[in-house]
Amino acid sequence: MPTINSAPTVAATKPSSPPLATLVRRSSSLYTLPAVAAEVLRLTECPQVDAQALKECIERDPALTAKVLRVVNSSLFGLSSGVSDLNQAVAMLGVKPLKLLVLGFSLPENLFVNVAAEELQWYWRTTLARAVAAREISEHVFGKSGNDAFLAGLLQGIGILALLGELGATYAEFISRVIAEQGDLSGIEDAALGFDHRELTAALLTQWRLPNSLVDAIRQPRVIRILARGTDDAHRLRQSAHLGDLLAQLVAQRRIKVLPELLEAADAYAGLNRDQLNALVATLQEHVEQLADVLSVSLPEQTDYLEVVAEAHERLAGVAEETTKQLGPVSADDEMGSAELAGKTALLQSAVATLAETPDVEQGDSQLDSDSQEPAEKDQNCARESAKPQAVAQSFENRLTLTVGQCRAARQPLSVIWLAVEASPSLDSKSLAVLNQLFDAVCRQVDHEGTDFSAVEPATRAVLLADCERSEAIDLAHQALQRLRSVLKQLAAGGKLPPCTLSAGVATVALAPKNFPPAALLETAQRCQAAAQAAGTVKSLEIC
């Protein structure tokens, strides 16, 4: 496809959300570059870099010096002769590559303090594969230096480490669930929080004064049609970072779903076909294992990268329409379809919102407390909040009325499920937010075409099922309760929610007569649910 070198770039950032701003502020104070890395940055800012001063600075950290020399001597760099000291490294590589290696291997140690072993293995497995892949693509596909691409791949995930440090078990459980379901981590984070870990990474790198081109390559939205518009160095760096990330998701995370996006991006950026991608993958694993050895990172035994790619292609080509739909680009709503994942996501939202609401010491006195609001303003706020559920209920009743008419005209049955939860003690606002996320996820999973649902009352959902008989509606209600119970049990055991009792009522009209009152379906489903509440089961009634 033609490329346009002069195309304007998309905005590198979107407006920073309050939670992101809070996380950046807190993380910037907690995680600072080690002294050697900070000094290297200072020395290399000068137009005429003092190579001797740079060498002496790096040598103050023997462990760092050893890592740099081991990486330079690995097959990753492919130098014709061995490098025995930093003088040779500077002479053979130049100042910039050496500087980038130092920065890449000088992460703040406290970033790793709160990371569990399982998450840390996943982090390194993905990070090393992404860094090596980005470097190989930059050098062998685009004919550019691979140093910036390597560093972009190596640093992209530090926002994950910062989130683990700030949010602890809440983020760890969320990320574990995403991994288990092979979800799109960045996409789910962005849909739930309004930002993703890459944006937090970019903000930290900016605070550490790393090059803007590197920060931009990490933060840039990964939109293929936009990234494919240029062939200059900046575009090639972004493209290398994106392709490296997609390859790492495929071979290191075994996220098979990502293959269609990888194939599309590879073709759009470089005209690569399947065989050329396979040839690229064939070189990755050895380099990743060498890099892990250099960094003293213990990686779990991994499936052969080429076998993973072959499996992905086989599944993509297997069953044409259905399989392609399953493997194709997934929307955030689809990714968040699991009730268990929705529960972990809701807890993450709550934790991040709480963090954002916690004032810094220097800001505490200037925060506007609700008690300082004028009475008229408080009354207006209360009125707006109380009007919200009324508007939702009215909207659902309007849709119910329309559906009753459509089913009567088509001579189809119509059912309503009323799902409700009772908790002791009663739910606070944060617990209710978690429950609402679960309800919505479960309602999206109801296996009936054209399902409609709404939060007509707090801690409830009304589910509208056109062309659905009573027996089918009862089965669907039982399935919904089972999904909810499995997740709520885990949340209650972890102290995230109080013990809850679930119940459901089903109301069906086989053929709505003329002048049938739609509200009768809702009222009947409510009465059935109330009767089922004590037993925590499903009750139903067919309206004649």
C-alpha cells in the first residue's frame, strides 16, 4: 500500500483522567531512576559526550557493567569480535546504544517488590519476547537501528509493575483473570479505567526524562491505519514497537486471538506475508533465552514459538466463518463478557477510583468537602441522583411496551426475568458498583437472541426475552443465577462483598392479547422473585 511520509501524526496523548494523574504523581515519587542511570542521562545530554566520564559512571555499578557486556557479546548484537570492557563497547556501539542499554537495565528495584512470582514470570516472558521482536523487526524488516525499538519493548510494561505496586492484590487478581481468558489487557484497562498501563509507563518515562521518541512509541495509540501512514524513523519505531508487542502476545502469552491483527499490521507496515513472519519468529526464541540468561531471569519452560504460530494459523483457517469471528479483533465489551473477569474489573475500578479520591497532603485543605456546599446545590445534586433510576426504569418500560406489540404482531411468546440480590449487611456504594458490573456481564451472557436488560431498581436487573417460552426463560434464569453465585462466592470469601442471596422471578405471556398491560409482566416477575427470595431459587408464572 502507498505510504505518506508527510501525514500528520495522531495526538500522542488523550486528556489525562484524574485516576491516571494520581497514579503518575504517586508513582513518580515512589519510583526514581538509580543514580547511575540518572548520571548517564545527564552526561549524554551534552552535544559533546565525554566517553571517558560515561565509562567511569557506568563502572560504578559492577552488576550493571556485567549485564551490558554480556548483552553486547550475545548473538542479539551479532558483533564480529568479542567486547571485553566498556571502552570497546563505546567504540564499537557508540554512545547512544550504550546509553539505551544502561537505561533498560537500570529500572528502580522497588518496582519489583510487590510482584508475585506468577505475575513476574508472565511479565518477563512477555517483556523479553517483545523487546527482542521489536529489535529484530526494526533491523531486519525496516533496516533501521534496533536499539530504540529494543528499549521500547523492554520498558513498555513498567506501568504494569507500578499498578501492581499501587493496587496490590486487586490488580494482580485482575491481570491473572485476563491472562487466563487470553484477554486484551490494554483494551480492557482502557474500557474500564479510561487509560491503560502503557499510558502510565509513558508518563513515568517522561518524568525520568527519557527521549520523547521512545515515550511516543510506547504511548501512541495502536491503530494500524494511522501507524501505517509513514516510513520515517519515528513511524518505523512505532511500527516496530507495535509488531513486537503483537508477536509477544502471540508467542509468549499464547494469545491466539491476536493473529489476525498481527497479520494485518505486518502487511500494512511492511508487506510481510505468513512465510516471512514465520521466518522472523524462528529467530526469536534463542535470542529471548539468551537475554533471560544475561538478566538472570528465570523463565518457565515454554512451548516452541513456531508451534504456537502454526497452531494459531491452523485455528484461523479451520472453520471459516465461525472460527474467524472467534479469533478476530475483539471489542472491549466482548473481552469483558466473562462474569468473573467483570467482577475483577469492577474491583479494579473501585480501587483506582478510591486512589483518585484520596487527597495528597498538600491538596487536602483545598478539597471542597460536601458539607461546604450550598444547601441549594446539595438539593440539586440529590435531585439529579434520584432522577437517574427513574429515567432508566421509564426507558425500559418504553422498550417493553414496544416489544409486547412486536411479539403480539408476530404471534410470539414474551418473557421477563427479574434478577435480584439481598445482602447482609446491606451493600455500600462500592459493593453495589461491583455487583452492577457482575449483573451486566451475566445479562450479556444470556444465550438468547435479542436479549434486552436494564437496572430498573438498585441491585436488580430486568431481562426482556422476545420470542421466549416459559421453560426456556426458567432455564436461562437458572444459568444466570449459577454464574452470579460462582463469582459472588469468591468475592465474599475474599472479603470483597458481604454474603449475598440471589433469586429470580420469571413471567411469561404466551400470546399478548390486545390492550395487554406491559407493566403486568414486570409486576408478575417481581412477585415471583419475592416468592423465590427465601429459597434463593427461581419462581415463575405464565400470564393467561
